[in-house]
Amino acid sequence: MTFRIGASALLVLAGVTGCTEPPPAAAPPPPDVYVAAAVQQDVPIYLELVGQAKGSQDVEIRARVEGFLETVSFREGSIVKRGDLLYTIDRKPLEAIVAASRADQATAQARLEKANNDVARYTPLVAKQAVSQQELDDAKAEQDAARSQLEAAKAAVEKNTLDLSYTRVTAPVTGLIGTTNVNAGNLVGRGESTLLTTISQIDPMLFRVGVTEADYLRMARRGVNRTGDAPRVEGVQLTLADGAVYPETGRVTAVERAVDATTGTLGVEISYPNTTLILRPGQYGKARILLDTRVGAVLVPQRAVQELQSIYSVVVVGADNKAAFRTVKVGPRVDTRWVIDDGLKPGEQVVVEGLQRVQDGMTVTAKPMPATGEAK
């Protein structure tokens, strides 16, 4: 009897336990997100352009006469001064040509003197009818021919003397000289003016970049003195290939006449002082030109902006810790931040990290983004 009562009690207890509902699961805590305030400040807007350096003058040194190269009188890759001797070409063949042309000049001079004497002698004799008028006319014709031959002989002497001077090749400008393309013993100048080397004036140095039409118009509006002038843009910063900023700033000195039809850009030249001679022709770098200053611009970290099919948005966290997606209109990027032209007010908090955990209208736990930009 006791056993039956115990069994019944167990059945009743089991029935009660089986009908009890489990307690509801606790709601997950709001996700942690890191936020930053949209700041308002004046922002300089820069145009960054990749370009290549070239000398303010790049002068090709060529052989202007034919002959065998005798000497190379400079150190390759060094600075040479205007008038410095660079090359000498064998002078002997040209000296012989000069001597022959001077002899031809002397012969022509003697012929002219004889013709002058004949005309002077025949003129009074014609009046006395001692010689015919025909003989006088022939003497005058010979005089004119001799005079012309003398002028031609003088021109030949001048030309050959000039060619002889070309056997000494000197630097036409002061600048950085390249490597020599020919060595002593080579025949140069046969059939063409052989390129010997190139000299570049590298102080100042020119930096050539290509600017789109739109950017050129923005740059031109910044400062044009009168119609047709190049934009008076100064303070152009140059970043070298190793990331270092060149200590001198440049200025725009020239703009191409027309837009390149193949690239759609205008060539722009920027001049930089190069007293340390660290800039060399052919170097690449990045020019940074100040185009404008955006007054009272609203900025947020670039990581806070999302893009989907050219539509930009941010997640704003309100005072009630509710997250709200908001479409914005973006402007230019400035370092690690983005200018927001429309859709956001200064001081509003935007999510920088944790965007993937947020849904529209969700309650979040907002934490300030560390100054280092790395969430902990």
C-alpha cells in the first residue's frame, strides 16, 4: 500500500514538472560600436598629380663636322660650365681644306686686280679709239666675274674656318652632363650630326604633369592675371619617389597650348629651385597643388562612409543610442577623412567601427573612437 502511494506521488510530480515552461532566454546585449563626431573646420583642397622631372634646358651636343674623335675631356655625370672643352675632333683634314680655300681666295684676289687694271687701262684708250669698245666691255665683264669669284672664295674661307672651329666641342650651357655616346677613336659626323652627349640645366628643375580639363579650370580660376597667362600658382609641394617631401616649393611656369586629344589632359610645367642638385631629369614624383579652401566643411573618418552602387551612407547614433542609416553627399577626401557636403551636421556621432553588426533602428553601445584610430 505504501509502495502504491509513493508511485502515485512520483507520477503526479512528473506531470507537474513536464507542464512547466522554461524561462525565456535573456536578450543579447546591444552591440558595441566605436563612434566619432563629425567635425567642422576650414579644409584646404589639394590636387595631387604624378609627373616627371626634366631639365629647364636639355641640350643635345652633336658633332657638326666629320672626323675621328681624339679626346673626351669631361667626367661623365658631372657639372660642366659654359665654354668648357668637351671633345676634340681631328683637325688636320679641315686645316688642309682651310689652307686650300685661302689659296683660292688669293688667286681670286689676283684675278680681280688684273681685271681692275685692264678696265683702268682700256677706258682712256677707247676715248682715243686706240682699242675697241668691245675690248673694254670684255674687260668689265671679266672684272665682274673676278669680283664674284673673290666673294665666293672669301665665303669658302669663312665656312671652312668655322668648320675647323667645330673640331673643339665646348659646352653651350652650364649644367649636368650625361654619359658620352662615343669614345676616342670613333668616326663622327659622317652623313649626320652624331649625338655625342646631352647637357641638362637642372637649377631650376622643371616638373611636368598632366592635368585634366576640369582640374585645369579649377587651377586657372585660382589666379590668372590676364587672358592667356599661365595660372599664377605657387607653393606647389613635391613628394619624391621615396615618400620624402622636397624642401623647396615650386610654381607653375607654363601650360601647354592645347589639350592632348589622346589623353584628354593639358601639360603643365612646375619650376623648382634645385641648389642641392638632388633632382635629376627623369625622376618621378607627386606634385600637390592647392586648389581651394573649403570654409566650414564637415568631416568624418573615411572608414565611417559606406558606398553601394555610387550611393554613400553613414550610420548615425543619436542621443537615445539608436543607430540610423543616413544617405550623404560626399566631397573630396582629405588625408584620412572625407568631406560631407550634405546629409550630416557638425557634432553628430557616426559609427567608425562595428558597422557590420548594426541594423537600422538598433540600439547600440556607443564608445568613443580612440585618438589613435584603432579600437581596443
